[in-house]
Amino acid sequence: MIDADCNAHDAPGRLFETADHHATGQQCLKVRRGFAAGEVVTTFAVASRYAVPARMTMQVSERDHIRLEPAALALTNHGCDPNVAFDVEGQRVVALRDIAAGDELTYFYPATEWEMAEPFECTCGAARCLGTVGGAAMAPAEMLAGQVLAPHVRRLLASQKKLESQDGLS
């Protein structure tokens, strides 16, 4: 395991550790202490900004993708039943439910990503598993329902629905 420092806005000490994911063998991010639902797990900053998505970027607006600082946050894996949400406007990670020390952090990738650079097959094992994770543009509406979606994803979905209703009038 590797210790992962938090940024200056976090509580003193190290909040995260990285580990091999039990099912995939890829790296994952675990918390060293518990968090209550609604609690801010950490804040983040923009390390760099891009116009197109890449494997380790996060979409923060209709056109902007960023690399996260602290960089360890990029190891937050996808989960169809996530325990955190990325508040891209407030630049913070918020617990969606109680999280125990040692738990892996997961978030719903289509909550921030419209179209992903590298779609993949989900292996999260949730009862309502998305299957193919490729961004909100590819996700069925029923899978997006009940998820905490970033404002830019909500705007893009609304725009898409508006276009679909106009297509129906032709």
C-alpha cells in the first residue's frame, strides 16, 4: 500500500491509501478514517486542464476535462452504487452514505463524464449495474435516475432531450 497525501484543505494527516482492487487487480483508493453521509471527504484542485477526455481525467463542464490534484483521487474507481460524489463546482468529494475506515471510494463515472475516452465493462457487482460504462450519453435514463449528476451532465441531458423532442416533431 502507498500513502496518498491530501491537499492543504484536508484534516491533518493522511486520509487515503492505495491498494490493489480485490476483483480487478487495478489500483483503488481507500480511506483511512470513516466519514458520515454528507461529509466532505476531501477537496480537490485542477492540476491541468484539457479540451478532450483522457483515461485519467474528469469532466468538469461541457468542454473541460481536468487532471485532479491530489493525483491519488484519479484512483477513485467506478461503482454503480457509489459511496462518494464529485462536486465539480465546489471542488470537493462528498460522502453519499456512511463510509467506514478501510472502505474503497467509488463514484458513478457518468455523473461527471458525458463521453468517456475509454468505455469499459463494469464489474462492480451492484444489483443495478450499468454494464458498459461509457459516460452519461450512453447510459440508459433509468440508470441515471437517482444518481447525483454534475450540473454540466444535467444540462447536456436536458439539451439531448430537447433535441429528441424536436426530432419527434419533424
